[in-house]
Amino acid sequence: MKFTDYLYSSSKEIWEGYKKHPFICNLANGTLDKNKFMKYLIQDYLYLKEYAKVFCVGVVKADTMEEMKFFYSSTKGTMEDETAVHIKYLTDHGYKIEDVEKMEYNIATINYTSYMKSIALTGNIKEIAIATLPCTWSYNYIGKYLLENYKDNLEENFYRPWIEEYSSKDFNDFTNIWLEYVNKICNDLNEKEKERLKDIFVKCSLYEMEFWNMANQDM
């Protein structure tokens, strides 16, 4: 069994919950309140800002030039490619990104990003990789699920660009590169390491669920 399969099996119930979450279901069928979506995008933009910093620590702690390039490309992809959808939606609805940068972080955003940054600062390269994995992987997981199961509703769906971003070939390729990297560096773990990394993955998967819960609240 690949290590990523082991990680998924440890959090399968949580991940199945993403697909059934009211926020995701309403987004998929186009009935999600637009103001609620904008508030979510603001928090997710702020989250990605901190997420990119975790990758930057990965660059510092990397052992090889290849790993440095890997974490650098992840930083760049997060700051430039993934945030592009956020910026388009937000600016189209009257938000200025410089104002968004100054907005208050929700407690769910703080809790999740603080945990990842603490792992990055105190942990090793494997722990950094595992802490950052649930975000990228679960969004691709959700995106592909929505594209497959709601494709007939996409034409007029306001949230189509979001769904297409996370189900796109580029994002899927990026996710697969991450999965391959994790399996490569975690192919010879002792039981203590395996348990530690599983705990990080489960905790970050739970933080993802808390983020969706936050997004679904009337803020």
C-alpha cells in the first residue's frame, strides 16, 4: 500500500464528509449565497498567503536542490496560479486585494495556519509535506467529484470557474506530483514516524472540515 493510500484510509470518513458538506453541495448546484462565497474566498485568500509561507520553510529545510525547486514551485503556484481564481471573483465583486490583505483572519483560518506553521518551524521536511498535503489533495478530490457529478449543471453555474480550477489538468498534475513526492520520501518509515505523520494528516484534514464549517456560517 502506498503511504498516501494509508493516509487517505486514516481520514476517509472526514473526506467523504467534504462531498456531503452543505457549502460544497450548494456551490455544486449553484444555490450558494454569493455573499457567503465572497466571505469564504477572503478567508481562503488569507489562508493561502500563510500556506505559501509554509512552503517557503520547506525551501529552507530541503536537503537537495531538487527538493528546494519542488517547494519553490509550490510556493509560486499557490501565490500566482491558485489565487488567480480568488482575485478574479473578488475584484469582479468590488473588492480590492490590498484591502483583502488587511482583513481580519477568522479563528478557523488562524487555527489551521498556525498549526501548519508550527509544524513547519519545528518539524522536518516529511512533516511539512504531510501538513500541506490535505489542502491541495482534498481540493482536487472535491473538484474532480463535483465535475463528475454536477457536470450537467455547470453551464450557468456562477461557481463554475472554482470547480474547473480544482478539477483542471494542471491542478490534478500538481496534486499527483505532491502525492508521488510524499510516497517517495515516506517509503521507509518506522512505526513512530508513520504514526506521527498520520496524526498530522488527520489533524489537517479535520482543520479542512472546520474551514468548510466556517465558510458555511453566516459571517
